[in-house]
Amino acid sequence: MPSETLSIGEAAAASGLSTKTIRYYEKVALIPKARRSNAIARTGGDRVYAEADVGRLRFIRHARLLGLSLDAIRDLLELAEHGCPGRQPEYRQTLERHLATIEERIQHLLGLQTTIRQLLSSEPSSGATDDGWKHCGCLAIPAPTHGCTCAGCQERRGGEGAAS
């Protein structure tokens, strides 16, 4: 194999991904189908990757570490076709949307933390009995007081956007 190409195992080691993940990214079209070392062979040959492919894999890995969805990563990869995505306004918009989602999740998790602490600090309900689920209220969740707007918190508040 020429030195400018890497096997899938070498590409995995260089990118910090597993071979299984690389194959998955190929399957979902985050990366183009890999060239084959012997495309004439009945088996199709081994996958081979160039340094540019490894760079793309690293980019995807870093984006996943930031928690970006595969769809958001796909959008950023499209931007990269026109140069460094960081120089394009859509890059910033994608990251700002992701940050807003993270901030919403943090508020939700902080609310859950408060609720669980309340449950742990409270005494069992005086109406609790040992006759099973009929009267058990040990996980009765009070209406949240934090500002989370997710469907679960809205439902517990009995407010608009409540799930049915």
C-alpha cells in the first residue's frame, strides 16, 4: 500500500475513532465511501484513507465531543467544502443553537437536581401504606420552580405545552 494511504485501522488510530465508528460514518454518509486497495478483487479490497480523510474524521470526532448532532456535523461538513467552516456565519449560528440547547438542558438538569434533593430530604408521606402502588407517593414530583421549558417540566407545572 502506498505511504500516502492508511488502512482503516491506521485511520482509526490517527483520528481517535474506532474502525466500527468509521464504518458507521461511511454508512450514514458523514464521510464519503472509502477507496479500496484492490477494487477489482471479488471482495472489493480493503478500505484506504488519505490524510484529508483522517482530518475529516478528526473534525467529526471533535464535533461529537462537543455534543453536536450528526445532522449539525453534516451541515458543518458541507460548509467545509467551501473552506474552513469557522470563517462562515453558518458555523457560528450552528454553535449558537447548540449552546442554547445545552443551556436549556443545564437548567433542566439543575431543576431535576433540586427535585431529587427535595425527595431525599422529605419524610415518607403520612398517607403511605404498604399495600403496593395504589397509595405510593414516594416519587411524587412537585411542580418545578426552575425556568426549564421542556415538555416534562411544563406538564408537571400543569402549564401550556403540557404533554397529554
